[in-house]
Amino acid sequence: MPEKKNKRLFIGLVITAFLMIAVYEFLTPNMSDDIIYGDTVAKAGNFFDLFSQEYEHYMNHSGRSVAHFILRVFLFMKTKSVFNVVAAAVFTVLSLLMYENIDHKRKYDIRLYGLVLLFLWFLDPAMSNTVFWETGACNYLFTGTIAIAYCTYFRRHMRLESGNSLSLMIKMFVLGLLAGWCNENTSGGVILFCLILFVDKWLANGKKCGFVKPWMITGFIGNLIGFAVMILSPGNFGRAEVAEEEHTGLLAIMARFLKIVINIRDNYFILVAAFVVLLIFIYYMSADKKKFLETTKYMRMLGFVALMTAFSLIAVPSSQIRTYYGASLFLMMAVLNGIGIVANTHVMSGSASDREGGLSYTMLQTAVTSLVAVWAIVLAFTYIEQGANLARIKREMDERDAYVWQQVEAGEVEICVPRLRPQWENRFSFAYDSDISDDCDYWINLFYTEHYGIECFWSVDREEWTAY
């Protein structure tokens, strides 16, 4: 395919990726923590009050100041539209960064970029939490993008052996600081990523440190400072003290380890299996072991970083699926690198059938292209169906919110609302995980009680509802 046409198709795919996310963002209302933090932000008299609010949050709740300050800025605007557009843009940037991290790709490689998007849509089990929920997106999508951006930028300059400059030192320090201050396990993965690059370069340089440049040092120092400031938040220690756990000591560690293993098995098995199968395939088709190790080095590195990022969660009492987001990004990039090796390089044995134009080559290219095409069709059907469900959910939540405010204006202090219809539940909406309970004392009910300024707030099944 001519390069010019390929470029147009690639740009079209990037625009499509942005629009698909933007539509779903607009179909997702504020919910759960969006409401809670929104009420707090509403008390800010001006923009600079957000800094004092975040300081209080740092001291009493969590050290993820970068993520939470981004969230406060969006909530301070009092319109979700800006967030919707920016979140779609950030998702698109993330997809391009992941594409950039595929070593074995062709120019404007539509198949590989298409796979990046398909991976992000289908292989993130918590996409409703990490991309479409405003609070979750700031904590995971935005911070994950910052982390991958730093890794990409650092690795690119290291591979280019860029000379030192004050500008590069400052850029690397700031980006490193932000990447280290993003998210506990993801930021830890970033530090590990950079350490492996250092060790690899050190070994390649004959175990001499002459390759080290000041910009590498400032970037890594920024990483460590950001990570330390986040981890040492007094709020983290406060939460750890009140965290409930069935076991203590070694048994607690073993229980956490088991939970991580089960979470990986239940939610990321496809990625793990694909990683292993691709390594085996490349090994048997490589000319020799040396070629295999050389070709798969970055793929294996990303897989190791993903594994360590996931298992670093053993340090906390509980880990929800969305906390594996950073690890999943590293693992996705590892698998994508494997697919790139298989589809776009000739690491094979060198027989005529393996070379371009041979039967094996033709079958391989057909398989890769067919995988992307069929999976894209599945996404199209899924997108249309679940988009309709998101619109229905948003309509129900908007109607419910309007009804509650009407009751508040009428002087009601005990208000009952209908729960969302169960047939519309889907993996792209966080609404069902944060829906109103039938118990007035349930935590989410209490927050909404405070939000609406009433005394009691509860729900009933939609089939039992008759008020509207």
C-alpha cells in the first residue's frame, strides 16, 4: 500500500480512536467519588484554594496529589464537557505512546496501531473505572499516560545517546517527578523500567559508566523524589492503620500473593497466554538462541516490569482490579512487541517459504490482518450496542437526579429513588458498582444524603417504582 495512503488511513484511525472515547465519555455522568470530590471542590473560593484542599487531602487521605489535583481542576470547571474531550485526547495520546514502544513496526503500521486500540478496549477489565469514570480516569488513565510518556521519552533519548543540555535536564526532571508521583505501583514500575535500561546500557558499555549523562540523573532523581513524596504521605499511613485484613504477618502476605495471582488469572489470562505463546513461537522460528534473545529483549523486559508492577501490590491490604492498570499497560506493550516481531521481521530460520512472498509468510500476514479485521468488527458491534445502553443509563440517572432535586425543593428529607435497570449493565459503565443501595446507612447513600442535604436516601428495584 502506498505510504501516502497508509498515512491517511493511520490519521483517520487516530481520529476515530479519539471520537469513540469522546462519545462514551459524554454518555457517562458524574457518579460516586465525582460527586463527593465535586462537593468539596465547590467550597473553593478560587483556583488557588484547590492547592490547600489538595494539601489537606495529602495529609489525611492519599499521596496521589498529581492525579487528585488534575481531578480537582476538572471539577472546579463545573462542567464535565472539558474533561470528556481531554480524556479522549489523553486516551489517544496513550495509544500513540504504546504504538511508539513497539520496536518492530512498519511506517504507519495500521495493523499494529489497530491492535493497540483493540487491546485497550477489550483487555482492560476495569475500563469503566480507568477511562470513563472521571475520578478513575484521573487516577489511572491520566497517570498511566504520564508514566508511559516518561518511559518512552527516557528510552528514546537513551537509545539516541542524546547529549546533555539544560533544557533536557529540566524536562526530564519534571516529567520524571510527575511519573514518580502518579500511582504507587505504576510509578514503582517506571523506576524499575529505568533501572533495567541503566543496567542494560552498563553491560553493553563493558560495565563502565561513561554513558551516564546529567539528564539521566535528573530524570531518575525526579522519579525517586516524586515516588518518595507520594509514598510518605501521612494520609497513606492513616489509611493503612484502619485497613481491615483477615490475616496478619506472613499469612497476610501469602493471602495477598494468592489474591494477586487469582486476579491475574481471572482478568489478564489472555495477555499472559499470548505473551508466552509468542515467546515460544519466536524461539522455535529464530535462527539461533542469540537471535531470539536479542530480538525479544525489550518484549521480555516489558513483561518483567509488568509482573513486578502487579506483584508490588502485595504491599497493600487490598487491591482492586483498576490498580493493575499500569501493569496491564506494560504487559500489553510486551505482547504487542511480540506480535510486531512475528508480523514484521524475518527472525525465522531463513527458508524460502519464510521470506516475503513465500507460503508461510503469506499465511502469517493473512492471520495477523484477519485477527485485526475480525476483532475490529466485534468492537464495532459491541460499541453500538453498549453505547445505546450507556445512553439509557445516563437518561435514567439524569431523570433520577432531577426528581431528587424536585423533592428537595418540595421540602422532603427522606427520599426514595429507583435503582438502575439490570439489563443495561455493561463493562463500560461504573454506574452499577456505585448505585444507590436500599440501606440508608450504606456508605454511598450517606454521601448522596450529604450532597442533596437530606436525612435519608435509599432505593428500590425499578419494577417497584411508580413515581415517574
